[in-house]
Amino acid sequence: MEPIESLEAAKPLLQKDLPPRSRARDVHILTMAFLLIFLAFGAAQNLQSTLNSEQNLGSTSLGILYLSLTLFSVVASPVVRILGSKNSLVLGTTGYLLFIAANLKPSWYTMVPASFYMGFAASITWIGQATYLTKAAWQHAEDNHLHDGTVIGKFNGEFWGMFASHQFIGNLLSLALLTNGEGGSTSGTTLLFIVFLGSITLGTILMCFLQKMDGQGEEGPPKSSVSFYSSMPSLFKLVITPLLDGRMLLIIPLIAYSGLQQAFVWAEFTKYVVTPALGVSGIGGAMAVYGAFDVASSLTAGRFTSGLPSITFIVAGGAFIQVIVLLWLLLKYRLTSGVLGFVYPLLMSAMLGIGNGIFNTQLNALLGMLFRHDMEGAFAQLKVWQSATVAVVFFLSPYITFLSMLVLMLAALCLSVAGFLFLTLQVEKAFTSTES
């Protein structure tokens, strides 16, 4: 008995000698999985209006996708809470596989159902991603005695920085595998989408190597139908509760603008600025520049994020950069020839990429800090309002002028930044009064 007692007594000492757990490995896996999945989907999305142009099949499919994503994001947080963030991520990849597979035989009977299902899959994928990444940051900070705001900023900077590179890599693959044929036809599409299917499959396999997060919802689905149905009323409160929080109401305009500016780049900027100056073949290059600066700004912003004051400063800087671009397009920009006609669209692409990287990293870090006890609900609101504005732009794009879109963008940006600054002042005031 004595050796056993000695061993039991030594256990606490042995446990103290163990190194602290690191969640950085999980963040690396998550980041690489999303890069593999979205280099395929991002490039396929950019090609929809060109490859599936008959009866606007491509544009309509994207509109259905983002409308479905908006609707399902409203109720996706209970699903993520029940399944757990890891299981939600793995299940969500099936939607991307189905969408790419539908592009091998594009028709209304394949693209529309695939787009609708992908809206559901994308909703649980993105809420699962944000929840998983934030939980990983909290646990990493706690286990290693680090400042939580710094870790959240660092993890979000790494994720969004690498994620943004999907535009660069995916567009290069499209450029390498697609060739223009006679009469405006395009060859190499089957090979391209097979490569995309392989890329998404690798990303799905990587998802399976993620560790489950400690806490509610990471042990899998409920063990019985009784527990499932009894938990649904409280889980659906996740959908409504964030909307009753004044902080969320002040953040929603900035969330909506972040989706608006992404759709503006995809649907309007490439059509009215890049194509007239650089031609259709120049879209890939401009989007590659956009993605490269998106990567750089995401990594940089993540490194400098340490709390609410730093987020306020970084967001204000990103908003200022985008104001410059919007005013430039509205008041001063004219199509010119020569070197400047080539440089200006690329410069604006870079500036828009910087703004997008800042908004992505800082919004996710901000929600993770302010809504620690309701992350699924908070990140559901992020996807609801982002995807809603993207869907609106896709559906309205044929009916609104470019100048009207610029005015709308400027008004939305001013409103969203005003609400955000008011929020930061209120939070800082509450924090100061608590301290005193």
C-alpha cells in the first residue's frame, strides 16, 4: 500500500510539472482547413456570373445562397450549441462540397438546391468557427496566464490573415487551369472544379483533427429526444437575447457595413472600376492584390489588438481608409490611360483589402470580448447582418447605379462608425465607474 500512497501523493506534483496546454495547434489546423475550403469556394464564387451566365443562373444562385445564409443564421446558434462547435464545422463542410459538385453539371435543378443547402451549412460553419476560435483563445489565455484580449486579437489576426489569402491562391488556380476558347467559351472548368473538390475534402479531413473545446455543447448531440426538445426553448433564447442588448444594437450597423463593403467589391467595384480599366482578365489580378493586402492588414491588426481602446483606434483607421476610397470614386476618379489608369484600380483594391482585413479581425475580437457568455448568439448576429447585406447587394445590383451605391456606402459607414464610437464610450464609462 505504501508505494501506491506515495504515487497518489506525487500526482499533484507531477501535474504541476506538466506544461500548460496550448490551443495554438488547434488554431493552426482551423486556419489551414478554412484556407483549403475557401480557396475553392471563393474562386468558384468569383466565376459564377461568368461561367453560369445563362439566364443569370450564377448570380441568382449566389443571391439564393446568401438569402438562405441570412435566414438560417437567425436560428443557427441553437444548432451550434447542441452539436458543439467542432461537429458543426465538420457538418458545415458538406454544403461547400455539394455546391462545388453542382458546378460540374450547372443547372437550375442542381445549383438552386445546392445553394439553398449551403446557406444552412455556411451558417453553422461560420458560427462554429467564431465560437471555436474564441473559446480556444479564452482557454489558451487562462491556461498560460496571458492577457485574454491579446490572445483573442492574435488568434483572430492569424485566422483572418491566412483566410484572406484564399482570394490570392484560388484566383491563381483559376488563372492557371482555365483557358479562353473560341466564341467566348471557357475550357478547363471540369478539371478546376475537381481540384476544388479535392481541396475541400482535405479541409474537411483537417477539421476532424480539431480538439473539442471544454464546456457546454462539445460532447456531441443530446443523448435523447427528451433532452433535445426540453432544451430547445432555452436555446432559442440565444436568437433573441443579443437583440435586447444595447451593445449589440450599436454594433449591428458596423456588422452590416462590413458585409456591404465585401459585396461592393465583388459585385460593383470589379464591374465598374476594374473591368473598364484592366479588362475582364484584370479582375483576377486586382482581387489578388485585394487579398494580399487583406492578409497583411489582418495579421497586423491582430498583433496590435489588446483590448477595447486598441480596437477603437484600429477600426477608426480602417474606416478612414475606406472613406478615402469612396470619396475618391465619388468625386475625383476618372478612367485614364497609361500607367496611372493601371495603377489606380490596384491601389484602390489594396486600400479596400486593408479595410476588409481590419473589420473582420476587430469585429470578431470585439464580439468575443463583449459577449463571452453568449458567443453563439453574438456570432449568429454577425452572420445574419453580414449575409443579409450581401444578399441585398446581389439582388439589387442590376437596378441601382454605381453612384447611388457609393452614396449608400458612405452613409452606412458614417452611421456605423458613429454607433461604434458611442458604444466604446459607454463601455469605457461603465468600466471606469466599476473600477472606482
